[in-house]
Amino acid sequence: MLKAINKYAKPFNTTDDLDPLIDAIGDAKYVLLGESSHGTSEFYSLRAELSKRLIKEKGFSFIAVEGDWPSCQSINQYIKGFNHLTNDVRRVLESFNRWPAWMWANQEMTGLIEWLKDYNQQTNLSQKVGFYGLDVYSLWESMDEIIRYLEKTNSRSLQAAKKAFSCFEPFNRNHESYAVSAGYLSEDCTREALELLASIQRNKWKFEDNQESSLNMEVNALVTANAEEYYRTMVKSDSKSWNVRDHHMVEALNSVMNFYGDRGKAIIWEHNTHVGDARATDMKEEGMVNVGQIIREQKGSENVYIVGFGTYSGTVVASTEWGNDVQIMQVPPAQLGSWESLMHKTSPANKYLLFTDQNRQEFSTTIGHRAIGVVYRPEYEHFGNYVPSNMGQRYDSFIFFDQTKALQPLILEHVLT
């Protein structure tokens, strides 16, 4: 493996050095850009620069991220000129007010958002680039959005929406309470959520306007139905709830692609564990799938290009427990024998690899590949932060930063150093 890395890895300093990667993407309609943590500045910054190039040079039509649909709509409306209430990007990012807000409310995102806004001002409405959230967590926020719009338009779907909302209301917007009740007591809102989704889909054409209300309603209804299933299954099966979540993200992505039609081309930003094909990891043994696998299966590998990201050491933004204040933590040198340690061993420099039909076999040995989540304990990293991976099958390319630094959250007073 070390010999193969030495042979094929190429150094880079700027996105101009990544021309071969842009060329390798070719005519793919789906480009998945990963990250090995949710709190690393370089991952966000380089994904932003790559996304700009893909938009300008290859006509990509939207960015879809591992974020909640309602919050990401605030960005979409801002960059498309639908929101006339503020010209302050920081105010827009205040929509990300639920932990872990730093994933999208960070300094690195502000430059990309302003660039997208400026880019869109030079195009007509049909060519404006969008920004969307694919995740499943926004159950109550999505229902709020649905009811607010249906009340304003006096839609025939309003009754189904109120019925679903009244079913969820006793749980006081507490995901854990609903999960326990639905998972163990069989007191769930499955029927109501599915009835709402069906009603929205039946009346979809009635929500059409020039501010994407039809798409907004459709995906919020998908969130309601799939979030209900996600929380109902999470207390009993990590693998099943994981699959519900990743299937939902692809379902939401497909809704956006259908909205853009034949010209649609998607840039997806998610963690490596979502974009790197699960079949090339030990996730397969647990019966787990992910976004990268599903999209390759649905769209054909020739239409999909997956880029993994990783680092050897540095700092990262994360929390020691779910919901706690964010901290800037040290990322220790990668575990000996891991993918990251071999990348470092070849040379302590930033580099990238293109996996091709000619060389994939040389990267087929299963190797530990680091994954850091929003919850991270560096001192225990060797117990569970390395995913056994066939790198040549998991990705189409890999970008490696030898040293990285923590993301810059906008709400700095919540950051512990």
C-alpha cells in the first residue's frame, strides 16, 4: 500500500493543482465531497473552492449538504434573492440554531454563500444555483413550515397537516420522548405522517410559484414521514435508523434533482461515512447502507464521483458528549498502520490520489480509515474512530491534508479552548 501511495499520490497547494481531479470527474452528474470530521477548516474551504469550479466549469446546479432542510432553505432563499429581509449572511446563518450549529454556522461558509449570491445575481432564475439540506432531523421545524404555508394558501392539505401535528404535539418537540413512546409503547404517528406526505404529493402542483414552494413542501413532508420512522427505530436498532436516515437523504436529493430536471447536477457535502461507499467497509457486515452506495446503485457508477477527505493531525471542533458546548480539540497523529499514517509516511505534505480502473486493485487491502464525528474523545480514538475500508472501492479520489486546524464557529462564546 505504501508503495502504491508513493507511486500515485500527487502534491497540491491550491485548487489549480487539482485540475486532474476536475478532469477525472468528467461528465458525472453527482459529485460527492466528503470529510473525515465535521469540524475541520480545510475540508470546508477546499470543498467550497472545488464547488465553485464545478459550478463555473461544469455547470453544476446545486449544493446539497448534511444539514436540515428548513435551516438550509434560509441560505437557498438568500443566494437566490428570495429573502429581502436581510443582506447580512451572519443573520441568515442564525437559522442554524440547533446543536451542532457550528456545522454550517461557521466562518468558512460565509465566503461560499456570498460567492453563490453574487454568482446568481448574474444569471436568470432558471440557472440560479441552489443550496439544500438533506438530513432527517427537522421533524418539528418541517411541520411548522408546512402548516405555515398551508394556512397562508388555505390549502386542502391543511387538515392532514394539523392532524399530524396534533399527534406529535404531546411529545413537546422532544425527539427522545417520541422515540421511546413509538419504539417501545407502539404509540406512534406513522399513519398521520404518511397521510400528510400523500396529501402533499397529491396536491404538489398547487404549490408552484417562483420561490420553490412546491419543492419546499414536498421535502418537508418527506422529512416528516421519514423522521417519524427514524426516531421510531433509533431506540431499537442503530443500523436500521442509520439506513432510514441515508435512504431519506437520497430521497430528498432525488426530489431536488427532479425539480431541476435534465439539467440537474448535484454537489453533495457529507461526512465520509455517508459518501464513501458502505460496501467497501465493515458497514456491509452490519447490514448498513449509505448515500454513496445508494446513489451508485441508482444512478450508475459512471454518473457518480466520490471524493474522500482526511488528515494526519491538527485541531478540530467537536464535543465530548451530544449537546455539550463545542471545544477545540487536538487531533492526535493517526494510528500507526492506518490509511492516514501511510499517507503521512510517504511525505508530510498535502496530496491527492485518483483511483482508476488501472490502479484500484493496488488499494484493495482493507485498512483503518479515521472518522471523527460531532462527538469526539481523542484519548479513546483507537477504540472506535477507524473504519476498516477498501479505499480504492470506497472512493474515486482522496484528498489528504497532513496538518489541519479547527473550523471557526460564528458563535464563538460557545467554544471552549
